[in-house]
Amino acid sequence: MEIILREDIDKLGQRGQVVKVAAGYARNYLLPRRLAVAANESNKKIVEQERQAHLRRETKVQADAQELAKLMAAVDVTIKQKAGENDQLFGSVTAGDISVALEKLGYTVDRKKIQLDEPIKTLGDFKVAVKLHREVSLELPVHVVKDE
């Protein structure tokens, strides 16, 4: 069965692409979830219009992310945590803590966009990747200092 994808689907195709799939996969999964529509002329025109609108929105979101990245390029985040001997923290610094610290500085960044492999458990200076958009990311310096 030929269908037109309305969303990007891994291992199948990109939005607006005409692909051939098994009828059961299309009928039971893709069509009910509105991930695809049947491939006919009227649907092709509708999907093309949706694709153009999506490209315009995506361009605007990417431009906003680039603007935010330029503003955040000079930002240093300092987080105060209680620490014991050998500079070990009581607890840890997570992406949520960094997000809250950024909010205090006036930048709203979702904690899911902060790429932290594992929580920070020691005092010191760290570089944390922030992925604002699929194509826009930056390195944010985070300073973890001892709370007196």
C-alpha cells in the first residue's frame, strides 16, 4: 500500500515522502495515529501544504534557537552546593538544577535540552552541552562552588 508520511518516522522516511508499506502496518498503525495518509492526488496537495507550513515554522524555531544561543554564549552558571571532604557534594547537580540556575539569570531552557551524561558530584568547573534545537547547540560553563 502506498502512503504519504505526515511525520518523520525512523527507518521508514521523511515527512511528505511517498513510501510503500504493508497494508496492515498502514491500516493498523500509521493511519489511526495520523502519521500518514493514503497516497492519492488530493492528499498529496494537502500534505505538500502541510510540509510548507512545517518548514516555515521550523525555520522560525531554528532562528529563535540561534538567537538564544548568541545571548547565552557569554553566560556562566554558578551553582552553590554543600560539600564535604575531598570536594564531594552532598547530593549532586542535575540538569534540573542547571535549568533553575539559568531561569534565575533570565533564560528559559527546558531541562531536557541540557545534555548531562551523569549528575555532577564534585566541586569544580564543567562544560555542559545545551541542545536548543536539532541543529543549534552550545557549550555552557558551569561552576560548582562550595556553599558556606
